[in-house]
Amino acid sequence: MVSITTDPIDMNAAYQYVSTDSAGAITFFFGTVRNSTNERPVERLEYEAYDRMALTKMQEIADEACQRWNVRKYVIVHRKGNLAIGDIAVLIAVSTPHRADAFDACRYIIDTLKQQVPIWKKEIFEDGQVWVDAHP
Amino acid sequence: MSNRVSVQLFGITREIVGSSALTLDLPQPGQVGELLSNLKEQYPALNGLRSLLVAVNGEYAEADQPLHPNDEIALIPPVSGG
């Protein structure tokens, strides 16, 4: 299941979704809003998504993970809009029969999402704003 | 014959252009590379980005991909999700 939402991410719903009797392992990754970048205090983040393409890419990444590893169930959900310090920006949950696949698939999904999925974040500082990684 | 395409803009490209979409007349048949060079000329700040890709109908496109008026086209500045 892949989705993009403006609402807070519900980790319990994700756990319920990936739980299955054939799984002996469930991994979660939470990407959360950090309070500083290079020691500069961050006030909040704004996320923007090209929804249609982002969902397509998220599904492609999930399909590839299912090809490579023995994935039983997965959830990939990314939040957009205004996020506060500590909020969950992205959640990846994977269930597999054995733990190695769960770790590897989860790692692959978040790493590839960060490289390929058209979602952008802007850091809002007390004295300015920066689109993350936009410039060399 | 003109080849008018519309382009969706996100993140820093939306701020550089000052709008979430624009329309552009390209030569017939226009290609992704021409779209990019045209936009970089009109909006020089686009040249300062770490990368700038074009998506056509939801897929990343190469410079020689042709563009048609009904294509869904988007500028993709460096992504930073997660």
C-alpha cells in the first residue's frame, strides 16, 4: 500500500496492515522532522509532492522490493504540507518471513524513495527558508 | 504550426517562475532538451540548481524525447523527500 497524505501518519494502522501470520519479521522506518540542520535551528518543514508521479514511483519501488525480497506486506506513506519538529514525514513498514529480508527491503525502499520520488522539502529557519539539496 | 505545451512546476522551480504552471510554444516537433534550454534562458536561476529533470506523463524523460501538446509535463528539481 502506497499513499501520500496531509494528515498525521498512523503507525498503528500501518502495523495492522503489514501484520500477517506468515511473517516472522516486521521492520519500520520513520523519517522524522529534525530540529536543526548544520546546527542551524529549524522551525518546521514544508513538503510538496507531484502526487501522481510520486505515487507511481513509490509503487515501482515497492514492486521492485517485492521482486528482490520475500515481502509479504508493505506500507509506504509520505506526508506533505506543514510539518512540525518530531512529526513523521515518511513511514516504511515491511513484513517478511525472516528478518534479513525485512531489514534489506526497508532500507532499499527508503533509500530509493529519497533518490527518485518527486517530493520536495523546504526547511523554515527563524531567518530564512531553503529548499533542501536544490543547489550544489 | 505551433506546439504549445503546459508545464507543471514544483518546489524551487515554482518559486523561481512565480507560478505553479506555465505554457510555452516550442518548435514542431519540440523535444525535452529544447524545453529545458528555453526555460533556462527565460529563468536564469534554473541554471543554479544541482539538477533539473523533466517528467513526461509521469516518467523521467531524456533530452531527445519529443513533446506533444497533450503531454503532462513537469519540471523536476532535485528531490528531497524522506
